[in-house]
Amino acid sequence: MKPKSGKSITFLPDDKIVLVSHQDETVLNVAIRAGLPIDHTCGGFGTCGTCVVFVRAGLENLPPRNEIEAEMAQDRGFLKEERLCCQIPPVDGLVLERP
């Protein structure tokens, strides 16, 4: 069930809908604030790759990978729907699946 107002992101497999508080935060910040167990051993700098998620809906609304994420994606052979949640902005309607 989607909240009545505000931007929200759905996290799977938890099926947890989280409201976005600040547009300038990352999806990782949103997940941490919601108490979701997202690995992020580098502290959200995009150097470890442990915060990878699968975008199940809303991929077309995300910006292209930045330089940090693009390098990680190339090095690790990410699929187009695999993104680092420390490098992507919260976009309303995103559905993300934790591995």
C-alpha cells in the first residue's frame, strides 16, 4: 500500500515502502534511515560495491551511472538493472530488490 503523499521507494524482499525525507540524500541513506540491512562497507563512497541492488521498477527514471558507479559496474560486469544504492538518488516509485 503506497503512502498518500510524498515520494516513496519500495524495498524487496521486505516489501517495505519508505518515504523519502530529503531529495539530496541517496537511496542508501533512505534504506539506513528505515532500518533496512544494506551492506555498505565503504561508508557510501561507491568503492566496495556491497550496496548493489536490483532495480525492479523505475530504472528509466534514474540518471545514468556517475563515474564512480560506471567504473564499478564495468569492473564487476553489472547488468543494467544493478545499481549501487549509495550512488543513486531517491526517485518516486522505485522498486529495489536487495540480493
